[in-house]
Amino acid sequence: MGLLDSFGGSLKGVFGDVEAAAMPALISSVLAKTNLGDLQGLVNQLQQGGLGTQVQSWLGSGANVQVTPDQIRAALGNEQVQELAQKFGVPIDGVLKLLAEHVPAAVDQASPNGQIQG
């Protein structure tokens, strides 16, 4: 079984067949178990970590600027990434990929008026 196979299996265990509309709440529920607190806490950390342009695109009404796993790692720092990997129940590379793929859309969906709805 390859890394992607096991990663997919881990995510299935964490997320199951989650509808896209439920992703912000799901990510926030896992973030609540970390020192980030929620999706807004993650957004704040990403902005402080140098991803302000990307985050603004997610909050705005235009196209979402994508991020890479390496950008997420640099913005959050190793300690935070390790905690997230533990809480999501996936390897570090897996949580970075998950965040890079799903956080832009999750923030976009959670911020219809340019601010994350809490």
C-alpha cells in the first residue's frame, strides 16, 4: 500500500464522505482541539505566517489563490503542523496536503461576506 493509499484511508476515517459544504465545520471541529481554536485561528496564523495575499483571496469574492503544502508548513511552523497531524490522525505530509487542498475552499465557504461566520 502506497503513501497516498494509506493517506486516503486515513482521511476516509477522519472525514468519511463529507459534503463540501460541511468541510468548514469539520475542519473547525478538529482545530478546536488545537491551540488554533477554529478556522479563524488557522486563518490568523496563516496571515501572520506570510500568506496574507492567499487568505485575502479566500475571503474575497474572486478566485481562490491556491497554496502548497510547503507554504502551509512555513506559515504554521513545525510544532503546529505536528499537532495538527496528530489531531487529524494523519502523517505530517498528509495534513499539509489536506490543508493545502481544503482550507482555501473551506475559508471561502465560511466567509460569504468577507469574514468567517462563527
